[in-house]
Amino acid sequence: MSAARPPDPGRTRTCPHCKSTILESADVCPACHHHLRFGADRRSASAPTRSAFRVEGVIANQEQSSVWEYTVVVALLDAQGAEIAREVVHVGALAPSESRKCVVSVDVRPVAVATNDRHFAKSTLGR
Ligand SMILES: [Zn+2]
């Protein structure tokens, strides 16, 4: 019925459920996990999503006499070390004996683009 648009890697949109900025190609919002109506027809044209890495760690306040304040920061750097993005994901406090698990993951999905499409390389690097 509708003509398929060519892939535009890195293009974003707003999740209608949680208002997070997500990839336009996402079938499921990575923030709120709601299924999105877009993308199902496009997914078949690209490779499946895979995990580039996943890191887990636990912060545990083992002191009995103090509360720990904490700040969770995620930063993204380019190959030269220049910061592309930095976000404070959450702040809070841990009472004695409380803990939190922190999980950071990066998923990737190869998207076929025309080899002469230089617009892609320049337009998506800074995102
Ligand atoms: Zn969402």
C-alpha cells in the first residue's frame, strides 16, 4: 500500500508513551518497553538488533552510620575521545545496607545504505 521509505540510520522520533527520544526504526521503545506501531515492516529489511555490550554493577552502602548519595552518569565519546553526550540518568540516596544494581547496555543493528550516501556519514556522527 505505502511505498517503503529508504532507511535513514540514526533518525530519531519521540516515543508516544514515555516521550523518550528513540530511533525511528525501533519496534519497541528501549525506555518504556511499549510496542510501537511503526517499524515492523522496516525491520525485515535490516539485520536484527544485537548487543554491542552490557555492563552490570552494584553499588552497596555497607556502612551502618551514613547515607550515601549517588549519581548515575552515562557518557558517550567518539573515537578521538570527544564527548558526544553526557546524561545524568538518576540521582538518589542509599540508606545503610541498601543497594542498587546499575545496568548499561548498547544495542546495535546494521542498516544497509547506499555506498555513495555521504549524507549519512556526516549527518549521524554528531547525534
Ligand atoms: Zn517509551
